[in-house]
Amino acid sequence: ASGSVILAVFAHLIIRRRYKHSRKLLESQLVSQGVELRIEYSFLRKVAGVPTKFRYKELEEATDNFQALLGQGSSASVFKGILNDGTSVAVKRIEGEKHGEKEFQAEVSAIASVQH
């Protein structure tokens, strides 16, 4: 029985090492091609309450260069957009440097706590 356990652990370590090696190889190929990795983000996007990261360029494209204004406050504007997969989104663009990192994190936390 102990021989089987040792064999199973050994097999697990070999498989894990091969998986890590092939993942690193794939990551390096994608990075060299300029493709951003979104493996973690695609999973997290499906989890309720977890914000997804987007490039500024992607947000510009989704909002048609921030054309459809939904609302405006003293330090931010909200625009309607559509992602490449057809999902409708509202994009909040903080304007100026009035908000520091702490305020930005508070905004993200508040948005992440909203349930739709």
C-alpha cells in the first residue's frame, strides 16, 4: 500500500511539472506575440462581484470613444458600452487627478459590491 502511495505522489509530481512547463511555454509564446493573458480574468469574470481588468483601448472601443454619456458627477463620467462578446456595460471614467489611489480602490470596491 505504501508503494502505491509513493508511486501516486511521484506520478502527480511528474504530471504537475509537465503542466507547469507547458503553461510557461505557452505564456512565453503568447507574450512574444503581444497577446495579453486573460486565463485568470476569464474565470474571475464569471464569479459574481469580482471586477475584470480591461485595457484603456478596449474601453475606448467598447464605448465608441466614450460617446454615449449616461451620467456625470463632479469627478467622473459614466458611459454606455458594448464589449466584443455583446455584453452591455457602463464604464466609469475618473477625470483629472483629484482622486488618488485610495479613492480609486474605494470606487472599485463599491462597484464590486453591487449585485445585478
